[in-house]
Amino acid sequence: MKKVYLALLAVILNTFLFSCTQDDVADTETMFHTVATEGDDGNPPPPPPPPPPPPGE
């Protein structure tokens, strides 16, 4: 029963912590700016050609 009370107390304290913030969505999204890497901003480059077969085969 003690664990139930501790879990309930943790949930209640977290609601007080997050209910007082007045952050705008635009402010939050500026923190998580995604930068495109290779392949994300267009067609990815084709794979390299296979190596030539060894001589004698």
C-alpha cells in the first residue's frame, strides 16, 4: 500500500510541475530543430558499382 501512495504522490507532484508552464508551441519547436542529412533533402545518391571480378574467373 505504501508503494501505491508513493506512486500517487509522484503523479500529483508531476501535474503541479507541468501545469504551471505557459510555453508556446512555437517556442518548444525551436528547441527541436531538425537538420536534414544526406538523403533527407532530395534523392539519395546511387550505390557504388560492384567491384570488378578477380582475374582468372
